Amino acid sequence: MSSAILLVGGMGTRLQPLTLSTPKPMLNVAGVPFTEHQIVKAREAGITEIVLATSFKAELFEPYFGNGEKFGISIKYAVEKEPLGTGGAIRNAAAMLSGQGPVAIFNGDVLSAHDLAGQISFHQSNKADVTLYLTEVADARAFGAVEYESDFRVRAFNEKMENPPTNMINAGCYIFAREVIDSIPENEVISVERQTFPKLLEEQARVFAYVDRSYWLDIGTPAALLKATKDLLSGAMYSAATPALTGGCYISPTAKVDSSAEIEAGTVIGAEAIVEAGVRLQGAVVGKGARVGARSILIDTFIADGAVVPPAVIAESNFLGF
């Protein structure tokens, strides 16, 4: 059995007010909760069981995903009453796994096209303790910068610094040997980035870098949410979880769209949203329960859940209701 843990306990403060009532991983991206894209990616890579490590608004995940049967994968839920950090969350969630082999760990806010099956195979062929997925970014200051040797053995893990030594970053997907997970203290706040990885390197554990420069995006801001949706709708990024589109758009079956509205490619209209007469939407995201007033023109614009756009508003590259 191939196992995974998905870290979905964060609050998503950069996305407020969207995340005041909905945890970041449950925000819709291209018509479905972001977590659905990650669960389907895991399934496509051959993973058969996944534990969601939840904390903030934990009660919102299970009603949607259930036991995973409709997604073709076993899903369980590990709830942290108090946030335990990345390492503590992994240790807590691993107790619910039934498989005994290596475990794939996903951060709950990364959309990527990286080859997960390839990363797992690379981990096994190197008899690694931990394998980090790395990608290259223009500016690594906001991320963990990782240095490695020519044989891809990791030599240094530098968490968020002003002058990073490399632009190769920790891209938020790891493969852990079960023994490494078992070595993380139980019921303690532990950061894998600041504590576990440096300790493993100090002990000369077999920590490897799996380098993949394909599509990668941190969805932690409204602008990134909008980009993720547009890329999934246009095909710039593929996810098997993206629902069927009409003319490059996704319109929820429960949305009400006036017949005179022009809905152009790259647009998502969420559940129970209302789009009034004469509206033109191009590359727009209309959140759940939002209303777009008559004759408004919105281009590359994100409307928050429940927001009301007055009539005749013209906006481009904007964020309304935030």
C-alpha cells in the first residue's frame, strides 16, 4: 500500500477574509476545493491511502471528502486540537496510516505538475531517509533554499533568509521513510524545516533532492488563487480534478447567470452566485454566493465569496470584497 499525508491545518491569513470561514485548502480553485486537486494527484501517482492532517476549521473537510470512496482513494482525518507544526502534524497523522512503506507528505497550499511517482521511485532507488522535491524560483528569500551535491545528496537546508545561497527551494512535497517519522517526538510542536531536516543532515542521514522544474505555484495569496484557476482552465497546468468546462469556463450548476451576460474563457462562477444582465466576465473568479451587478465589466478580477459588486463597475486585475 502506498501512503500519503496532506498537511491542511493552516489558517491562510494572507487570504482573509476568504479564510475566516473556510480553511485555505478548502477554497475553490477551478471549480473544486484545492485539496481535491492534491488528493487526485496522489491517487494518479498510485497512492491508495491519505490522511488529512487538519486543525483550523477541521470539521469542514470530512463532509466533503468522506472516506474517499468517490475519489478512488482511502481518506482518513487526523485532527490537531492545538497546531503541532509540520513535524508534529506528520507524526500525529502517521498513526492513522495502515501501510508500512515510505510516506509522501504534501503541503496543503502547493499546486504543482511535478512527477510524484518519479519522486517516490527516486526515493526508493536511493534507499533514502527523506527525499525533498525541489524547484527553481527567481527569488528564494521567502522559501527554504536547499543545497545539494552532484549526486543529489542534500548538504544544507536554509530556511527563509535574506541572501539565500541558491534559487533551488523546498517545493513542499517530501517522501519520508517510516523510521524518520517514528523518530519525531509525539505531541510536541516540531518544524521539519527548522528542526527535523537540519538534525537529519547533522546525523548524516540519507537526505536527497528530487529536482523538477515543471509548473509550481504557492496558492497563498488572492493573486495566486486567480492565477491557479486561470492556468487550470487554460491547460497551462493540468489536474484530473478540474471539472468539465464549457468554452474554457466553469459555471456552477447552482449559479444564476442572466442570458444576456457575456462569459468569456478563464472564468469561474461559484455556487449560488448571481450574474445580472449585461455583465461581461473575462478571466474572472466569482466566489460562492457573490453577486455581480448589471452592466459590470470584470477582467482578470477575483470577487470574494458573498461579495456584492454594484451595477456598472469596471475592474481589471482587481480583487473585490477583500
